[in-house]
Amino acid sequence: MREVAIIGAGIHPFGRFDDKSYVQIGQEAARMALKDAGVTWDQIEAACVSTQYLPATTGARILRPFGATRIPICDIEAACASGGATLRQAILGIQAGAYDIALVLGVEKMPRGFMDPLMIYSPWQVDMGMSTNPSYWAMRARRHMYEYGTTDKHIAKVAYKNHHNSVHNPHAMYQKAFSLEEIMNSRLVCDPIRLLEICAPNEGAAALIICAKELAHKYSQNKPLSVAACVHTLAGYSADFRCPIDSMSAQIENEGPTEYTAKKAYQMSGIGPEEINCFEVQDTDAFCELEIYEELGLCPIGEAGRLIDEGATEITGAHPVNMSGGLISKGEPVGASHVGQIYELVLQLRGAAGARQVKNAKVAMAHVLGAGGNCAVTILKN
């Protein structure tokens, strides 16, 4: 099968930009990626655009002003995994031989406050009161605490790590370190999750230039980074406890979406978790990151607390996670989230991440998980 590589990456900072339209935000990230790759718009043969909250033909509105080159520009949505689904579709087009080079853009401008549940759930589900993000995050956290002894301090340590990492990321919404005490004393949002342990919906964009690896030298002087795997899946039965239709206590043989998707990515790439040097994962809340450690295979189920206590997921640890500061610090512009993770990993694999650089990073993983059990995992390697 044709190998696909990343030859350029760009980003617009994540945050709130009342003076900019989504078109401006998206164009800035796209221009940066084109410049980084050293290619011009008229060389791009297709564009795939990830967004959830923006209007129809968002991609065309952003990119067509670069030039009416008649290429296909399509919008793709898969909740928080939108960026992964979009990258996968662009990769499949190259592997099929439909085109040789493509632009992948993630962009979002989200309303303030909790995400509107009516975008995902039926009115009756919303009326039941189980559709607001923090409620089901909190239930999963409480269940884990009950079964495995995970503590409030373990959850706070994840937020502590990610906030400290954010200080060195100029593209993060929040770039401030907090003490463990400040995090544990911050306002309770939904027990046991606190304000400084949760991400905020916001705005931003990120872009990639991908091409057939054997043609990378034709387009760019950058060293191509191979996409070893890019997998998007939807959860099976009872993996997503967001509405009162399944029981959280049901003991059935069913891999969750992260475990299942990661396993497929490991098989596709021939790379196991022990060979991956750094990770960007879906820390919509700090407990979620702990759960992901286990589901990606960084430690046995129930031992995530031990992993964070040992410092294994620090930038200098055995399994660095969320060097960028994660969603807790960057915020989550849904359509741009996964593409933004990959931007960070491109820097890491190039050795260009500055104070947040993981030493000798050669292989990296990005992971996202969202509504309906949409999950995407991408593995990159030098």
C-alpha cells in the first residue's frame, strides 16, 4: 500500500478571537502549513476540512479565496474525532491514487459554555439530564475511584502536569502553571472534577500538508514524517455511557473505543505502546487522561494512579503525555483538536518543540475520543 507522509504543518493559536472570523483563522493555519512545506496552493490536489460547529461548505469558504483551482474541498465531521476522520479520508485518497498531495485543515469557532447537547442527543435524552459533558465524565471517574482506589490527588496531578507544560506552548489558550493545592481547591464543576481539571470549548485551527511518501522530495525539502497508522472507529455496545440507556455497572466483554482503536493502530503500524516516545491524548478532563493511560496500554487497568505518581507521563518520563499542555490548557476547538495534536507531534519528531521537547522522539501518537464513541488514533514516525 502507498505510504503517506506529512511534509508541512501549521497552526492558529487556540483561544478566543472575537475580532477574527473562522475564515481568517482557518486561512492563517493553512498558509502556515503551505509555507512550512514549501508548496503553493496550485500544487494542492484535494483538501479535507474538519469542523463540527461551522456552516455548510466551510472548507470551500476558507480555501477557495486562495484560488479557484477546481479541486475537491470537502467538510467532514465525527464529533471530537473529526480531525482524525478527516486525516484518514485524505490519506485514503492518496493511497487510492486519486491524488498525490492534499491539505488537511481543522477549524472551529465554538459557542461559550458547555457544548449544546441537542447537537448530539434527542430532546428526550437531554430532558433526562444525562447529556452534559461533565456528568458522564464524573461518573466514570467515580467508578474508577471506587474500583481501583484512584484519588482526587491523582486527578489533580494530571492537571498539574499539563498546566506546567502549557507555559512553554505559545499556541495554548492558557499558559499558566498552578500548584497542586490551587488545582485541588479550584471550584467543583461536577464531583470529583474541578475547574482547573477540565477543558474549555474555544476557537482555533491547524493544518497539515500530506503527500505520497515516494513523491515527498518532489514537493518539499522537509524530511517527510511517515503516517504509520490513522484509524477512526465508532464504539460498540455500551462503551459510551452518556445517556441513561446502558448501565455503567454492566460487566460485559466489550473493548472501549480507545482500546479498540489503539489496538487497530498498533496492528496497522506494527508498533506497540512501548515503542512510542510521546503521546497527545484527549484530556477533556484530567481523569480522562488517567483512563486513557490504561486503555492505550501504558499500564495495566487500574494502575493509572501509580503511573502519574511515578512521573512516567512527564516530558522527561518513560511515556510523555500531552507535552503541549493538552486540551486542559489549549482548550478544545473540536474540528481543530486532532490536527492540533498532530502539529505538536510534528514539532516533537523534528526536534523543534523547544522547552517541551521530548528527548530523541522518533515515534508519536495522537488520540481523540468524542460523542457517540467516535475515536481516532494516529501514529507518526521519523
